[in-house]
Amino acid sequence: MAKLAIGTVQFGLDYGIANTVGMTSEDEVHKILALAKDKNIKLLDTAQKYGISEEVLGRVGVAGYNIVTKLVPPLNLENSLKRLNVESVYGLLFHSAQHLLREPELWSYFEKYRDMGKTKKIGVSVYTEEEIISVIKSFAIDIIQLPFSIFDQRLQRTGLLNRLKDMGVEVHVRSVFLQGLLLMNGNAMPEYFASYSKVFNEFEMLSIRHSMPRLEVALGFVLQVQEIDTVVCGIDNSSQLVEIIEIYEKIAKNKSAYSFDEFHGVNDPDLLDPSRWRVNDKNRSNWSK
């Protein structure tokens, strides 16, 4: 299951619109990581801004995992390494492309960390097509993390995913379930999403036509995109991971079943970008992941 990665924001924050249980307990983190290791899921995605996620991972132990962490200025990788209780990480990303684009001289710090052997690969987390274009014009990135889902196919349609792959950039995607929104029943969604009922109904009908649960449709669509190297799935508990693993194993047996050409996604950033959602939620300030 090399293409799957564990997103760990819930290990350090009470995060996500579909999260009803709060921050993941440390005991549950143990269970998640043990299951991930058993199923050969090797990559963990974290960040300095994910509350105490790095500290929790460091206490639980991450030996044998590849860690990708994201920094904000001031760029202090040593603090993250200490919290994670490791000597180096697999990937080091700018948490926001805007930090790098505003201060391009900061790139040299990441190059220094790579030269020192503190990280194998360096790159950036992005939100928009414009950020991607600006970054790849000026910086030789190894990894990029970007939003992508069956709803958000914009970067595939524009050819940017293919361009990144041609450049040899390792592509990690996040928000494949839109914080779990794609898996929620309509009556459980905040009122903000009522105006998007048509597209959610279309997604539900897609699930029914193909006789697949919404989780399988959403994950299957993303996994069959060849330009994607890693799919980051935020995990609240071990039961969620069990379900994702079961679906992954099913998808792996019949990849051709998940093209869903009849569903073309959405272009509206007010739906696709959680930082723009206008809902009453305690996690609102944390949604600019």
C-alpha cells in the first residue's frame, strides 16, 4: 500500500468538519501506526502547525516510517526533529507556498537541510494552480503537496499534474475526502453547503449507479490517477483506517473500474477550499491546512 499515507493533523488538533470525537487519543495513535506498519503504509504527513502532532508521533515512535513535515517561518527543522525524536525526515515542505514566494531567499535554508542529510527531499504545499506555476518557475522542488479529489479535478484538467510528473516532481495529494465532507450524509452537513446540493446529489447517484460506497468512489478515483505518487488520508481512529485499507485492497484488484468519466467535478473555490467555508465550527481557524 505504498501509495497511501497517514495524515496526522487529527493527532494534534481537534480538526475537521466531519470529526465528531475530537483529537485522536495517544492510545488510538498507537493502534493506527501499528496497523499502518502491518499493511506497509510507510509515510506519515505532519506539520509544526498541527498542534501537538509531532510530539505525539515522537512519543509513540516512528521508526521505520518516512516522515514529511511542513514548516512555517522561522524555519527551524531542529525543533521538529527533536519533537519527532528522529535524526532526519524524508520530506520537508513549506507549509504555505506564499511564505516561499514572498521570501524566495528562504529556499536556501531547505537546500542546506538537504545537503546536511536532515531531509531527503524538499518542496512546498500549495493551494492553487497559480501557486504551482509560480513555484516551479523559480525553484527545483522534489515534492509538492496539493489538493485533489473527485470533486476537485482542476489540476488534472489543466495538465498541471502531468507537467509536474514530467518534471520528476513527487506529487502528494490531500483533501481527497474534503475533510470527510464527501462521506457525510446530506442532513448532517452544515447549512452552508445547501447551495451545492445538486453536485452532492450527483455524487450520491454516481455511487448508486456503480454500486459502490462513497468512500470507494472517492478513493478509487484518486488512486487511479497515474500522476499521483501519494494519497494522504487524514485518520481519526483505527476503524477508519481499517475501512480505507479494505477499500484500497478492493480497488487494487480492479483499477479500471474507477474512471467515472461521467463526473467532471466542480470549479467553485468556495466549495473546494475549506479555508473559504463559512460555517460555525470550533475548528474554523485551523482549516487552512
